[in-house]
Amino acid sequence: MNLANPASRSVARPPAAFFPVEEIFDILEPVMESGLKDRVVLVAGSSQGIGRATALRFAAEGAHLALCARNEEALQDLAEQIRQQFGVQVYSAKVDVADDAGVRRFVEETQQRFGHIDVCVTNAGGPPAKLFAETTMEEWDQAYRLNLRSIVSFAQAVLPHMQRQKWGRLVTITSLTVKQPAPNLVLSNSVRAGVLGLVRSLATQFGPYGITVNNVGPGYTATDRLKELAARHTQSSGASVDDYFAQIKKDIPLGRLAQPEEVADAIVWLGSERAAYVTGQTLLVDGGVYRGL
Ligand code: NAD
């Protein structure tokens, strides 16, 4: 079986009928597993939090990994843990995703080492929590570079490889704020909205090559990023950290924070064979916080 080409899987076919059974039967093939074994998955911003959990979840599915982040030591520790625990190949490199030349080098090195790139997860930290009047033009530029331009860099570098193999998954990570802007996250609210336009555009343009492009919007997730947001909130409001979390939980129908692994599961699903007919979408993993239809 050629993993780079899911269409190559052979199944017994029923006799031809007046509707195109062959085509439908290919689609209905009972693939219950994720189809990620031996795929090559690139996860950016993977030294901690949601990115780290995502790397571990893909490895558990048997995928080989290319990991990058700025914290080289944490990344190398994770790479070693994954090799030992799951027996898959892991390439890791220190990359600032805001540096497009660095992103290009990382993608090319991944392609050279593994011979293909099947899934690309674009993740990074979030911009600082600020009200509009507190922001500077430098912070707007940085937010654009970190949370929109970096995704363009990855897309530019990986899509030609995916196009050639006629299969690929691009999964961007943004935030619940792309659907429900938060008052003190004006940088995130604004810049990340652009990612949705990009995801839609790429899904349309690259669908004919068997490439899906989707976005995951995490809600309140138990990571360092949320601790950072809590610290900022307590500074500005004088409320305690406990009050902050109590307030948040009231707003979450499921009544608790997400674990990073729960967000990772949605990312892995979108990167798998199982989500083959889903593209151009934003999937919120927010415990029901977003109240819109
Ligand atoms: P986190 O801060 O815990 O982890 C971010 C990861 O990105 C780290 O591995 C970090 O090293 C890496 N990173 C940051 N800047 C980078 C750069 N310039 N180049 C390369 N790597 C870089 O964040 P998290 O909670 O795991 O969140 C992941 C994403 O989801 C972030 O964009 C965050 O804003 C968003 N998000 C998080 C929450 C939450 O509650 N945790 C909610 C909504 C959205």
C-alpha cells in the first residue's frame, strides 16, 4: 500500500450499477484508523502547550515528525521522549516562525530528510493581551509577523511539495477569538481574523490537488499561555488568579478548561484520512464558549 496515495488502497468492488458505484465505494472504504502511520507531520511551536501535545498525539498514530520552536532544549527533550516512546523518526530544529528564511530552511530540510511532507500544523505563541489604546505599531507588526505572516511562510514552503504528491493537510491554530473577539485581545482578534480568509482561499485553490486546509480555534486551555493571560488580567483588574479562573469557568458550558491533548485530538483528526472531506473550516475546541450558530 502506498501511504502517499490513499487512492491506491485496494478493496473488493461490487458489480457496476447505474450510478457510479466504483467512485462511491472508494470513498466508503471502511478505513477506521487515522491513516497517519508513516506520514510525515510538521508541527511548529511544539516545545510546550498545544503544539507539544499535538506532536505526541501524531506520534502515537505512528507519524514521523519535524518539530520546531525557539526553545531548543525543551524541543530536543521532547524529540528524544517521542523517539523512545513511539519509535518514530523525529527531526527537531530551533526556528523562529516569524523568520521566513528560517521557516523555508526548516521545511526544505524536512523534505530532504523524509522525502515527503504530508501534514503541516502552523502553531506559535499568541500576541500580548492588550486593549486597543495600549498597543503600539511595533506590537501590531509583531502580531502580524507571528500570527499571520508565519502561516503564509509555511504555506508557501509546504504547498508545492503537497501539490506534487497530490495529498496534503494544512492545519492552522488560531483561537476562539476568531469567532468571538475578546475585549483585551485586540491584536489577536484582528490579526487572526486574516487567517480565516487565508484558510478559505487556500482550501479553494488547493482542493483540486487533494489538499485540505482547516483551522482550529482553541478556547481556554490549561497551558502557559493561559497563565500569561491570567497574570495580565490580575495586574490590570486587581482580581486574584483564582477569581479569574472562577469567572472563566462560569462562561464555559462544559465547566472546565480544555487540556492541551483535547485540542490536539481535533488537530490530529483534521490531519488524518478521517477528515478527508472537510476543508476551509474553523473547528472551535472551546467547551461551548462560542454562543453563535
Ligand atoms: P504556549 O505559549 O504554551 O506555547 C506556544 C508554543 O509556540 C511554544 O512551544 C513556543 O515555544 C512556541 N513559539 C512561540 N513563539 C514562537 C516563535 N516566534 N517561533 C517559534 N515558536 C514559537 O501556547 P498554547 O497555549 O500552547 O497555545 C498555542 C496557540 O493557541 C497560541 O497561538 C495561543 O495564542 C492559542 N490559544 C491558546 C489558548 C489557551 O487558552 N491556551 C486559547 C486560545 C488560543
